[in-house]
Amino acid sequence: MSDIMFNMLYALSHGIPGLVVAGVALILMFLGLIRKEASLMLIAALLTVPSTYTAGDWTSVLLLVRLIPLFSLLSALAISKEENFLAWILPFPSFGALVYFLFNLIRSGAGGS
């Protein structure tokens, strides 16, 4: 069962599916902050999991990479508690990680040709 799950996370984080999933996560984060909807931020956090899971590790400093979706979840909590400052500050690590991930995917030629 865990083999199937890892293969699915790997497939969703590489190539064209990786571009789509990370791009949709960035768009949903931005819309969730603009519209102040915690549900959009929660969906964005779930879409961040494949890219951070495959880039991270459980035994080194890369554990911090796997914990990046928690920042989006905390931002969703801040939106629901109407803490606007925290809601805008907390997703910065997630934004940065997704932009870096997208940049690396495009640089590696995953976008085509």
C-alpha cells in the first residue's frame, strides 16, 4: 500500500503533472488569501504535499521541507480566526518552496520539448 502511495506522490511531483499540481496550489493559495477562504488554503496545502514529500527526507535537515505544508494549514487556521497579518505571513515558506520547485521543473525540461 505504501508503495502505491509513494508512486502516486512521485508521479504528481514530476513532469507535466508536477507543473499542474504546483501551479494550481500556488493559485489556490493566492485566491485563499485574497478571498479569505480557509478551504482554498486547505486544498492548496494538500496539493503542496507531493512536491514537498518527494523533495524532503525524514532523517536530516530536509525534514523541514516535508513540514512546509503545515505553514499553509496554519495560514488556513489564521484565516478562520480572522488574523489577517498571520494569514498573509505564514504561507511565505510554502510560496517560496513551490516557486523554487516550479523553477527546477521548468529548468529540467519537464515543461516540454
